[in-house]
Amino acid sequence: MIARLAGILAETDAGSAVLDVAGVGYLVLASTKTLAAIGPVGGQVMLFTELQVREDAMTLFGFGSQGERDWFRLLTGVQGVGGRVALAILSILTPDELAQAIARQDKTMVTRAAGVGPKLAERIVRELKDKAGGIALGSGSTAVPAGSAAQDAISALGNLGFKPGEASAAVAAAVDDLGADAGLDALVRLALRKAAR
């Protein structure tokens, strides 16, 4: 498994980049957001990667953050979502926007990506609602930190019988209202009210 690559950016095009690592050129498919952020040709680059092995091909996908790679893995776990469709979604939506779409079950946001129709978008938001867990909150590049009030609130709702996706969505809505520095008690109380709606 190739987890990350660091080297010189040799070339880019609309959907991929070639990274020169010690004289070996790795072709890496990436979202347009990642390609726009990696800098100019000739510069040093580090990408998180995911290698997909199929009967007829081995494809390397590159990401600017671990959060983006985590969402890619979740998306490709949904039936009908291959690597290229997952990249199309991540080209349109940041990990934060995708987390919000999943938490709010907003399939319209997901259909903005090329190759994603209403039925596939509905399957994505439905299946990922319970799988997103801790990465459904926080910035697009990191998961909710362990020990944070938001993570503790998700855990508390889980202990009360809520599914991970329901707990994450309710706490995300509470964090939106109260702010990231809200205390655990306030987050849990408001999250419970929002989950009951």
C-alpha cells in the first residue's frame, strides 16, 4: 500500500499529476481542488494517496489532506461510486461541505458533481449518514479531535442509543448554533433537542 508520496511535481493536467519521486514518475489522479492547491510544476509536493487495484488496472489517487482521503474512502464504499466519481464529488465539494450535505441529507448538493444523478446522490447521503461518524464534524482536513467537547457530545449521544450519523448530525447542528468553543453540557442539551425534531 502506498500511503503518501513526496517529490517534485513534474506535470499536471485537468485530472491528474505526475510526481517525480527519486527518478520514478507516479501518475496520480486527484480532485481539481487538490490539483489547484499543490503549487507550480517543479515544486516540492507531498500527497496522501490511495491505491486501488482492479483486475485490469492499478490506479493511484492523490489528496491534499488526510480528511479528503478519508472521505474518498467512504465515498468509494458506496455501491456505484468508483474512484473517478468520488474525485468528481471532491472536486465540487470540500470535505466540510460534503460533511454538511451528509449530516443534513442534502442530496441536491451532491448532484452538482459530474456523473452523480439523483438516485446515486440519495444512496450516498443515506448510506454515509451512519458511516461518517467523527469526520462529519470539524474542518475538512481533520477529524474531530479526541477529547474535544464535540467528540464527547457525539459519544454521549451514542451512549444514549443514537446511531453515529445521527449523533454527528445533531452535534454538528448544535456546534453551528453555539460555536466551536461551546461546553459539553450545552452541546448535549441542544443536540438532544435537535435530534428530537
